[in-house]
Amino acid sequence: MWDFAGRDTAIDLGSSTVRMHVKGRGVVCREPSLLARSRDTGRILALGVPAREMAGRNPDVTLVRPIREGAPTETDEAEYLMRHLVRRHHRRHYTARPRLVVTVPSGLTSVHYRALQFSAYQAGARRLTLVPTPIAAAIGMGMTSCGRPDITVIADIGADVTDVGVIAFGGLVTSHTAHVGGSALDRAIAALVRQEHGIALSLAGAEAAKLEVGAVPPLGRRPVRQTVVHGRDVATGMPRGVVLTTVDVARAISGPVARIVDAIGAGLSGCSPEISGDLLGVGITLTGGCARLPGLERLVQDRTGLSARVGDDTGDAAVLGAGEVLRSAGSREPSAREVSPRPHLLTSLAEY
């Protein structure tokens, strides 16, 4: 069968959201990384938003999260997710075999490396390049262009993973990956509501409360807001609502937030003394979906002693950087690696 080469494609495989960038079209996809599977037949019924809407409403449906901690844990489901998105956004070209660039945690294990390699090639990739998330985010925010400092510190705070990388002289000098992120905050909010109010709250409801009134303690002069969340009363089984304030959410998430800040500190501690001295004038750039939590940058600054700022396009920074890697690679002449079954791991900015 004739294969359509397809447009070069970059994918940010997040544990909560998968983003896709297609060459010449920009970011075309921001879908929840969820699949709805039938309990009876095992068929995949939906993915993304439709799958999330089925959760808890259809007794025949079970939710599958094929991406955990930034890497595939269910290889068949991860393959289905990538293949379906590639086909959908390459329109009618169902045999598309594009070059893929996929962002990965800097601490990716060899087991997850092989699982991602298998899933990507089964999904139709003709060439695969893996880019550590800190490098991709730095490229996506334009922090590698001329006139920028030689040293860049990126802390990408995703749903399941906090990935901290120090980039100097065109390469990843040191990095640290911690399995804590926005999902841990959602679970902490749900646990507090159950313990103090006797209400079983869904993780989606906890996330909505976090986005609406969430803030990092101490609150200082920040105004106290409130929201109403609804769940199931544990004692009676009936639906019930409860009012959550900014103080309640801040109290619930204080533990996971402290673990995130500790992970950032651990990522900085691996630097040499020469680089550590230069970090005072560089600071830390926060990216990822959880980076915009109010007060987080101030807490990071207080705990580390380095200035912290929230980057632009925090959620899309990594996929935009992966797309830039593709754009630069497209200017090269095709080589034998274009059809190689082995992925290329980009660890230096000079390689893109």
C-alpha cells in the first residue's frame, strides 16, 4: 500500500493532556489523554473529551489513562491514541507516516523508553526523535535565541511529573524528575472534602475547585474566594454540595506543593559550584499546566533564593519547542536515519 509521508508532527504526551503540533498549522490538538473502553467487548469507544464525559455515567465504560508519569504504561492504548490523533489531524491521509518529535521526561527509564519507541512506530512514525521536556520548553519559549543567558533553568510542572532541568552551553547539565504534580493537588483536595465534610468528590470536581479558588499558602493579602462543589454524601449516598474557600484549598494542597518545591531544589542541587553561582542572575522559569497556580512562583523564590517567573504559554511551551525542532530538522537533507527504527534522543540544543 502506498504510504503518504504526512506533515512533520510534534506531540507532547502529557499524563493529563496530549498536545499536537503539525508543521505549517501550529498546535492543532489539546485533548485529555483519556480513552473510554467497553467492559464487555474491550473496544475503544472514544478518546479525549467524549471519553471524559462518559466517565461515571455509562456503567459499561471504563476509563483508561495510557500515559502515566509522562510515558506510556499501556502500550496498545498509547499506540491507539497517537495513531488516531495523527490520522485525524492529517485529514484524509489514513496511511500518513510523518516524522515525529515527542517530548519525554528527562528521567525517562529504559522500560518507558522502549514502550514509547514501540508505540510511536506502531502508530505510523517513519522517524522518531525524543526531546527532554526542559529542553523542549526552553526552545518553545525562545530562551535559546541569541542574546539570552548561556544558562537556563526550567521547572516543568505537569499533571504527574515535575521535571527540572538546568541547560548550559547548549546541553542539559543536570536534571531531576519527581513524580508529583497537579494530579496530587486534586487528590489532596478530594481527600480533605471527604475527611472534613463526608463528601466523595470526583477528581474533576477537585480540579475545578483548584482552578477557581486555588492558591499557594501563605495567602498574604490575596483575597479569599469561594466556590461550591458537588459530590456524593458518604453517609446517605445522596448528592450534596459544600462551599470551599481559598483557605480550604490552600490547606489541602500545602503538602503536595511542598514536594514540588523540594523537587525544584533537588534539580538545582546537582549543579557544579561554577554553574550554581551563575544561577543567582538567571532565576527559574516555571512551565507546565500547574505553573500558573497563584503564589507558586513566590514560594519557589522564598525556598530556593532564586527569582522565579511563570513562562509564556506555559501549557504549550513544550509542544511548541518540539515543533521548532521539527522545523529546524526539515531544513536538512534527508538521511539514512529518516527510516531508522531506532529513535534519536536529542540532549543538546546544538542538535536541532
